[in-house]
Amino acid sequence: MEPGTSSTAKKGKKPMAIITIGMAGAGKSTFVQRLNSYLRSLEPPSPPYILNLDPAVTYVPYEPNIDIRDTVNYQEVMKQYNLGPNGGILTALNLFTTKFDQVLSLVEQRADSVDYVVLDTPGQIEIFTWSASGAIITDAIASSLPTVVAYIIDTPRTTAPATFMSNMLYACSILYKTKLPFILVFNKTDVQPHNFALEWMSDFEEFQAALASHDGARDSEGEPTYMNSLMNSMSLVLDEFYKNLKTVGVSSMTGDGFKEFLEAVEGSREEYEKYIASWRISVKLTKCFYSEYLPELQRAREQREKTLQRAKDEAKTDSMNRVMRDLAIDREKNPAGALADRWDPEEEFDGDDDDVDINIIDRSEERGPEEYIDVTRARRHESENINWPRPG
């Protein structure tokens, strides 16, 4: 079946969700615009359902179906939370994900009439490496639709080995974070072909040679620099990562490579279905474990605890009986000693006794030197008349 065939001919297939991720300036929005144009130019046309998740963008070259800017005011988020640009984008996306169930509901309503759902994301790539909103978005979409991550790379800027390695490390991090089918998309191939990158990924020695010939590869004594040695080591580590990756070169300016990209997307659908099948098997095994084996394990555990408790009670009783027998024998042999052992309440308390109670002081509530005053918040309240001490 030709990629982009209308959903009416797909007979029951769900639309494919494409999450575009990449560094700022990699051309994600232009890529989405060209993908939109390409899908509309097919016979029959297959317009995608597009979501813009960048709250700070002033203009997008396409008409999104769902736009985060209609829900969250990025400038107001910065003002209310005293945030900079990056923090404002992260917080705006966190706020938006609290309503993501409504987004999924709208997408599912259109699932029968579209072939592709495309998500355009901000250039703040840390959203998908450690932020909660990135995990919520990818997990929510992947739980409803077949999903693939398209990692967009600025090809002309990755000709330097260090920049290439940085991109690959980010891609590796996102792949293992999302655990979804993954496509490396080398964008802007009209400016710089991506053949060099394919060679570096398939042949470690090619990357080593490029690294050795790059400026700054050796120090003043002719020895490899620390960064050179580090990137050599990292390229060996990523060699296994490269083997299972789909790579496509595209030009968002000319439209070259988008047919191959959609073919890779359809291949990722099969990969996603295999992943879901294995996940369902694991869920079924888990349910079987909890329904059949867990009650038996619970009964065995309760029986073991009863046996241990009985043994403890018997040992305690036996120990107490032995102590009482020893005391009785001692009183019979030494009656005067038993009288001397009685406690005299009038006896003066010895201040050097080892059993004196000590009060432990918890200083966790005390302000430490690492704490600081939030000057940005303090300056908002001019009526407080705070005079800050000048240094020196």
C-alpha cells in the first residue's frame, strides 16, 4: 500500500502518530509544514491532524488543528511564575498536559478520517529527557495510537564530529526514555547531504579519521585531547545504538526524501505493533500471576508468619521459665543477697550514670548557609521597604 493512502482504504487501521523532536533551529516546524504539504498532494489527499505544542512560537507555517497557544498564555506564565524563556516553555507545557485527556479525546474523534497525527514540539529538548510533561505526552499518545518519534537533525551543523556526537547522545537518551519506534531524520539535505553521517554511523574508523583530522584533536604536545578520547569512546558505545536505527535524509525546502520518510513510518507501525503485542503478553502473565499464584503465595506467607510467631512465643516462655528458676535457686542459696538487691527510693541519684536521657537536637529546620532569599519575589513588594545590605 502506498504511504499516505486515505484512511477509508485502510480498513480499521489507526492513524499513525508522529512526534517530531529536535534541537532548536533543526527545522521541526518547517519539516511539519512540508510533510503537511506532501500528504495533501497525494492522490487521494491525506491531510494530517496537526498539534502545535510550542507555546512561545509567534508564527507557524501551517494551520494546526490543536494549538497550545489557545490554551496557555506563555507571557502570563513567565510573569506569574517569575520565569525566563526556557522555564516559561517548560511550565506552559506542564500546565497544558493537565488537560491532555481532552486533547486525546479530540484526536480519537478524528481517528477514522485521518492517516497521520503530527505533533510539533518546542526546541527545548530537555522536555523529553527529564521533564514530566514529555513523558506524559509520549505515554498518553502511545497508549492510544501507533506512535513513532521523528528526531530531526540539522545536517549542516553536524558536520563537526563533536556536534554530531552531541546529537546522537540526545537521540539515544530520548530513545531509551520513550521506548518508542525511532527515526533519525537528517533535515536540510539540500544544503548538506547526509552521506557523511551514514558513513560515521556504519564505520567506526571513518568517524575516528574525521575526529583526528578536526581542529583541536591534539594538544600542544601532540597527544589526543580529553574531548577527542571521550568522543572516540562514546562512538564505540553508540555503535550498538546505530545498528537498529532507521535513518532518512529529507529536505524541508525541496520536499526530497518525504516518500522514504513515510515508508519508514509505516515500517515503524509494525515495530510498534510487535511492541504492543509483547506488552500485552507481559500484562496477561502478570494478571495470571496475581489471579492464580499470588493467593497461594499469600497463604504460604501467612502460614510461615504463624509458625515463626509460635516459635518466638515458645522461646520467650522457655527463657522466662529458666530465669525464674535461676532466681529461685539464687534466693535459696543466698537470702541476704536477695534483700540487698532491693531498690532504695531514698538512694541518691548518681549523676554519672550511663543511662541518663539525652535530648537529640534536630537542626533540619534551622536555616543553613546554603539557603537564600528570593530577591525577584521580594522586589515585587515595594511597600515592605526592604533595605538590602551592600557588600563590603
